[in-house]
Amino acid sequence: MSSTHTIAHEIRNDFGVPFTHRLLFDRDVLNPENPLLDSIFGREDDDTPRSGLIAVVDQGLAEAQPGLEESITRRFAGSDLPELREVLLVPGGEACKNDPAIIERILAAIERHRIDRRSYVAIFGGGAVLDAAGFAASTAHRGVRVVRFASTVLAQLDAAIGVKNGVNRFKKKNFVGTFDVPVAVICDESMLESLDVRHWREGFSEAVKIACLQDAAFFNSISDVADLIRERDLDAARPIIRRCAQMHLEHIASGGDPFERLEARPLDFGHWSAHRLESMTDFELSHGEAVAIGICLDSAYSHLGGRLDQAEFERIIDLVKRLGLPISHPLLVDDRLIAGLEEFREHLGGRLTITLLDEIGRGVDVNDVDLDRVRESISVLGSLAG
Amino acid sequence: MSSTHTIAHEIRNDFGVPFTHRLLFDRDVLNPENPLLDSIFGREDDDTPRSGLIAVVDQGLAEAQPGLEESITRRFAGSDLPELREVLLVPGGEACKNDPAIIERILAAIERHRIDRRSYVAIFGGGAVLDAAGFAASTAHRGVRVVRFASTVLAQLDAAIGVKNGVNRFKKKNFVGTFDVPVAVICDESMLESLDVRHWREGFSEAVKIACLQDAAFFNSISDVADLIRERDLDAARPIIRRCAQMHLEHIASGGDPFERLEARPLDFGHWSAHRLESMTDFELSHGEAVAIGICLDSAYSHLGGRLDQAEFERIIDLVKRLGLPISHPLLVDDRLIAGLEEFREHLGGRLTITLLDEIGRGVDVNDVDLDRVRESISVLGSLAG
């Protein structure tokens, strides 16, 4: 080594950044008699000036629940809660993640209403609106406080629970985003009452996914009430939603790597094909429906590869069907599906890793995909869907 | 409480996100014989595909060091380091933080060259380029790997060390940004050799700041070599730069709140007026020069308020002068200066808190500002500047 290198010097620091995540289940949280919001937004001490708040509301939700905007305004008015400065309506669904102008609108509102790091952006909506508005809020002043009000089954048991947000760019899903921890995630079951039946049912595919991967007893619990869930029985669905949300949160909080910095994450079970199917159908297929198909595909692949036995494979197909969810789709045979594998690997980085099932409740990561077996799995599903 | 509230249920999780920060000092790191980059970019294991890299280079740096692009290309070619896929030149200084098109260019390059979370964006430049390119990289795929090559004194002892990045929006400095931890920060002293004398000197104002706040012995060390530093003596400057960078990093890593989530941060000593002066002079005044003036202003204010004694106040003014830095500016008397206080408070959130000096080495936070005393301090500086 040359003499110039004797001056080299390294200082290395390992440190942790502390976060608190609160997940709250209740109903009618906007009812002025319900004290739940006081525990979230209450003033820290009397010296602090009253902070501000803007609400970003999923237009689809606002239309389905016509009194919502008024309820929000009433709940925050004349209270010790932050001062509500504007309610912004934004289009729901994937549209809001595809349109950069929506991010700009939210940033401009944050600036206009002087929302600072002690102030709030309250987001009411499904996963897509939570993702897009959460991304804007997480970059303004390097992150203002976010409270997520999850308004769909899918959001309450999965999408709203995590620490991610993001928007689509270059026609790639979630190409741009951040990891950020909301102050609180509020799952108000009264918001689920206005969901149409498709958007009610689709959420439960994420519960099937996590049960398949981690918990055979939970799979049985879902199976026990699948017919009631299909018919929108909230009492039957409530424990499934809460258990799924909790499992999801525990995975993030105790997995040791919530911001996915250390390990290359495997492609989520059922999701490599699901993301691709969504975009191939121009989002005609909803995320939860696509995941239901993706679960069936990865289960068939696990079965044909000698991992998952016939009986367990059939139980998974049967559960998905009983929940009123699709198990196949005509576009599965389109070659663009397979091309999605590489796009997904690139988003996650590192080697290609997909998750399969050894049995219900036990997922396993593998590093290669046999494309012929994928095609065989697709034709098995086609015949089962009949 | 009404019966509906009996269903309320909360799940709370406190968790930490682990980060590693590496700060490396050396010279000629792009020399193929220097092994330093191997320790940063080396392949994790042989199974992993070779990752990719794009370099973002400060145009001012590239012009001052004509061989730089070629050196970068040569260092990464034919090695076990990541594959260099493009070198992007971007304008340096505040211009690059004011132009959203630069963020778009960097994101597009990340997409075009398939830079994933296991791949790298290497940024060569001063604080502004590190901030802007770092922001783009921290949002692509929710964060690809960033290695910062700090090319100015200011960056090596302060700006590059932290965990922040950001760009200006709505004419507000750093309105949009993220907290993100680079894989490594590399301070190559050979990159300082092409700095003009103004940009050499300005960096040391941040060393004076941190010494005033925390460490009287460090203040004495700077004072001992101030005349040599003014004349660009690298051997005299080296220990000052390294000590300052280390203090900065320790503050971030061991302060317990690196992402500034828990506490409202006080306005940094000397900085409330500095940020404002920069924009009021259309960035004619550099950041470090503005900080030098801001330090003198907050010191005068501390002295006039009965905190800092006359002798210590004079030592600070004398040190700033000996470093070849300004102590005052004609625009200090402009009313827009004071208006900047509120804008700064809003960026940080919470109550207005500024930091003053009780003595050299001991900062103190206070919550109110006497505007008449600010004006008096300004006229004291005016007369001292002569």
C-alpha cells in the first residue's frame, strides 16, 4: 500500500431509530362522544400552540358515505384536537398513485396551511390513497405526522398496517416511495359498511395469505367462517381482520428489519403474479382479487413441485372459492406475466427469491422458478375454475 | 361511554430500526491502488449477481477536476466493484435543489439502469448535490444504496455527515426531503485541492459553531491554527475537519433521535439568520459565509443579553475574522430577516426555540427572541465590521 494510505481513518456507528406504532380498532370514531381521537391527537402540553391538521379523503369513500366530510369537520371543531384547516378529496384506487399532480396538491396544501412536523395529515381511504397521501406527507418537512384511517377491509388487515408508502412511476408500481411510521392507524369498522361486496370480499385474500405462510390454526379459523364472511357478516369477520392486522404488525415490529435494509426480501407469497395481473388488466382486477389468484397459483406450483400435498392444496382452493374470490384468470397465460418476475426482483433487489408452501402454515423461500411448472400450474387452475 | 366503545381495542408496538453509518477519511480514493472502495462496495457473496451503480457528479467539481469522470470510470471498470452504468453531471450549489427536473433526471436514470435496492447511487459533490441526489435515491424503490463522496470542506465536516437530504419547494429551503442513512460517507482530501479559497474557508464556520456549542478545547484548537487554515494549510486543517465530522456524527448517532421524531429541535446556533441571508442574497452569500455571520449575530445577542461575557464574545469575532470569514452583511438590517424566524420554526415544528451561548463551549436553548435586542446586535456587528 502506498504511503498516502496511512492517513486513512474510519469512524463507524451503529445506531437505532426508535418508533412507536399504534393500531386501533373501534367503530364510529368520528362520533363526538367517542373519545378515541383524543388519545391520538391530544395536546402534549398546554405551552404548545394548538397544532394544525388537513384531512385527505378518498373520493370513493366520501361518495359512499355522504355525511363523512361533515362528520370530520364536526369532530375536530371546537375541541382540544388540532385545528382542521382543509378537507381535500382525492380520487381513490390506483388512479391516485398514477397521477403525480395529486402529490403536488397535497404538498401545496401542507405548505399553504402551515402543517409542520408537530401538525397532522389525516388520511381517510383505502390502501392506494393511504399510500399516495402518506408519501406526500412523509417528504414534507422530511415527515409531518400521519394518522391513517383505513376504510376498506384490505387496508384494515394489511395495507394500512405497514410502514411503507409510495406511488407508481415509469409504469412501475411503487417505484417511488418511503418507509415511514404513522402516528396511528385507525380501523373504524363502521367505514366498512359502505363497501360494495367485491371490495368487502377481496380484503380477505391477504388473511388467507398470512395464514398459509404462518399459522395453520388461523387458516382453520378463516375456513370456519368463510361462508359468513362471503355474506358480509361483520361479527364473523371482526376477529379475522384483527388477528390478521396484528400478525402483520408483529412481523414488521419484531422482524428486526422493518425498513428492509438488511435482507433481500422474498417475493411475497401470491404476489409476484398478483401485481402483474393488476396492471395487465388495467386494474380491472382489484389487488385482493389478484392476490387470491396469485395464492392459488403459488399453491398449485408448490403442489406440483412436490411440496404441498393434494389435500392441502385443495383446501386452499376451496377456501378462496368459499370467500367468493377468483382462483384463475384468462390473462394468466399471457407471456407478460412471467416478465413481471424480473421487474419484481429489481424492486426488491438482490437475488430472485419466491416463497412457496411446504404445508399450510409453513412457507419456504426458494431461489429459482421453473417456468414450465408455472405454465403447468396455470393450466391446473384453469381446469379447476372450469 | 356508549356501548359501541366496548369493542375498542389497541395494539401498540415500540420498535427500533437498525442503521449502520460509516464515515471514512482518506485521499486519492479513486486511485486503483487504493483499496478503500473495495471495503465499501465489495460483493456480499459470490452467489449475488454483480450490482449496478450510477454516479451523480457535481458539475462544478467535474470542471475543477478535469480527470474526475475518467478516474471514476477507471476505478469501477474491470473490478469486483459494482458495474458503473452512467455518470450524470448535475449543476452544483443551490440551483440543483431548486430545480425539480434534476430529481426527475436522477430517478429516470435509476429506472433506466435498473438500479435496485442492492445497487448504488454514488454522489460526488458539495452539500447541495448530496442533498438533492440523495433525496432522489432515497425515494427510488423506497431507498437504493447511497455512497456520498463529499467534495468540499463544508460537506466533509458537516453537510455530508448527517442523515438528511432534501430539496427546496415553494421557495422554502428543504421543504421536501427524507431522513435516510447512507451506506458510507467518504471524505477524500484530494478533492479539496481544487476548491477556490472562498469555498475552502467557508466550511470552517460549522467547526466554529460546534465548538462554541459543545467544546471550548476544540475552539482553542481551531484558534491555534486559524491563520494557517485561512491560507489553506491542509495539515493544519485535517484534524479540525475530522474532529468536527466526528462530533457531528456522534450527535446524530447517540442523541437518541436521529430522525428528529421525538423532540422539537431548536433552531441551530447561528442558523436562523444564515438560512434567511442566503436566500435574501440570492445565494450570493454561501452557506458557510452566512453561518459565520449568523454565529456572530447570535454571539452578540448572547452577549447583550448578559450571557456571554465581553472577552469571549470578542474571541469569537476574532476567530471568525482570522479564518477569513465575514462577520456582518448590509442586508442584516432588512426586515425580511426577522420574518425568517417564523418560517424556520414552522419547518422544525413546535415552539420557537433558539440556541444561545452562556460561554464558549456551552450552548443554551431559549424560547423567546427580543427583536429590539436582535436589532441592537446587528448594529454592534456593523460597527465591528467597520
